[in-house]
Amino acid sequence: MSVPPRIGFVGLGIMGRAMAMNLVKAGFQVTVYNRTRQRTMEFADLGCDVAATPRALAKAADTVIIMVSDTTAMDAVMEGPEGVLSAFSGGNTLINMSTLSPAYTAALAKKCYTAGVSFLDCPVSGSKPAAESGQLVILAGGEKTAVEKNGPVLKAMSRAVVYAGPAPAGTALKLCVNLIVAQLTTALAEAAVLASAQGLDPALIFETLAANPALNCGYFGLKKENILKMDFSPAFPLKHMLKDARFMLAEAAARKIELPVTAAAEALMSRAAASGYGDKDLSAVLLNLSEPLGRNRPAA
Ligand code: NAP
């Protein structure tokens, strides 16, 4: 049996924390790095090494996995004298699981190729509960053989790996899937507001959806409590879906196609972010829709 790779995991936010924890539980030797060091403490308590910099982490690892917010965060951990790239000497593997733009991902794949690093473009479908239970779906881009070779690492975090093609195909697929999630969420919020405006309890919407096998989608169940209880504790922060919607629209514009409903969802999310709801769950778009449900707005 081949020797398991030493893993370096960068980014212990909502998703990364749970994913890194599942790698530890699966028996991998995991070194962690997070900008806010406090988030590494529970890993240190489990016996994991905590790296002081992304470079130190990459020096101690065969495979570096990154799960950070966006391209700015990615630059911060990858570039510069203390960045991951500075430590690569060839033969390593980099697995990016953050949702970035296809253009950024393609440029990263090129940098890795030049540095002799095997690059996997592996964003994920599934939110906090799926990350915690190791039930994510990984949308994989890169060389198929490299994806297969890293199967045990990916399996520790997921229930399935969908191979999309060479990088940035994983990211391209992720944007298509998130387009649906963004629209489903805004649809739920609008339906709840319309129900309320007509004097109906929005809970009736969820009761109807659950009773109809054609509409009984697990995602609706995930957002039910957010919408009915007006509790917007983040599973998927709104600011991240807004970033993704902007990537979708940029991809569409570059290819001269229109995504009018996604554009409307982006406008609604922009309003919510401008109202100070960026760190709340994506379902917080509800707060901007109308007063009947929005009357008791929590503080931003
Ligand atoms: P999150 O909770 O906001 O965590 C973001 C992570 O990025 C934290 O570790 C944060 O470090 C780090 N970070 C941010 N800016 C940084 C910088 N300038 N330098 C270094 N590190 C930085 O985000 P998340 O929900 O886990 O999402 C992570 C990625 O997965 C995003 O691309 C998101 O779109 C995608 N995603 C999220 C979900 C979901 O449901 N949440 C689902 C699928 C995909 P600190 O701890 O120091 O802030």
C-alpha cells in the first residue's frame, strides 16, 4: 500500500474547519494554517502541527489543500515570500477547494504546471452540514489520473467526486451548480414574502413542497428554519454567493450570453450586502424584500 500523503490544510472557516477535521478523523497526518490563529487551537489539541505561515505549512506537506474565501485570500496564502508557492520544489500536489473564478483557476493551474506541482481544481457542492458529515460532492478538474490518485484524500471529505475535465472545469461546473442554489434561495425568500403579504403563513409553502415528491428538495429543508425563524446564522455566507454570482455574470458576459435571472439575484444580494448582511446566511436576502417579514430586522 502506498504511503498516505502528509496533508497541509489552509483555511479553517465554516467549511475548511469541518473538512480538515474529517481528514484528521480519517487518520491523515494534517498540518494546519489559518490567518486567525485562534481557529487552529482545536487542531493543536488533537495533536496536529500548526504552521506559522503558509510557506512553513507547504514545507511540511506533500499535498496542500486550500479552502479560503476568495481570490484575495488565495493570493494572500499562495504568493509572496511566505506563500505556499514559495515552498514548492516539484512533486507536490495542490488541491484548491475554494470557489474562485475560472480565469484565476486557469492561471493557478499554469503556475503549478511550471513549478512541477500537480494541481487539482476541486470546489465543493454542499454546505456546512455536508462538510461536517463528510458528505460533500467534489467537482473535480485536472488530470483524471491525478484526481484518481488523490481519491483517498478526497473521499475523506466527500460522498462523491464528479470529474468535470481539465482545470478549470471543476470551477466552471461549480458556478453552474451555484447558479441554481442562488436562484432557489431567492425564490424561497420571495415566495415567503408573497405568502406573508397575502396573509398566509410561509410555513405552508414548506409543507406543500415537502408533500410533493416532485418539489421535495433537500435544500429547501436546509433553508426552512432560516426563513421561518428569521435566523440567519451563516451556513453559506451571503458575501460568498455574491462573489460567485459575479463570477457567473462575468463568464456569461465574456461569452456573450445573458443570465437575466442570475443578474436579478445578484442585484438582490448586492442590496443585502450593502445593508450589512454579507456575513449572514445567504437566505438573509429575505430581509431586503419587504416590511411584513422584514419588520423585525436583526441588527446588521
Ligand atoms: P469562511 O467561513 O468565510 O472562511 C474563510 C476562510 O478564508 C477563513 O479561514 C479565513 O481566515 C480565510 N481568509 C479570508 N481572507 C483571508 C486572507 N486575506 N488571508 C488569509 N486567509 C483568509 O468561508 P467558508 O464558508 O468556509 O467558504 C470557503 C470557500 O468555500 C469560499 O470560496 C466559498 O464560496 C466556498 N463554499 C462555501 C460553502 C458554504 O456553504 N459555506 C459551500 C461551498 C463552497 P480567518 O479565519 O482568518 O478569517
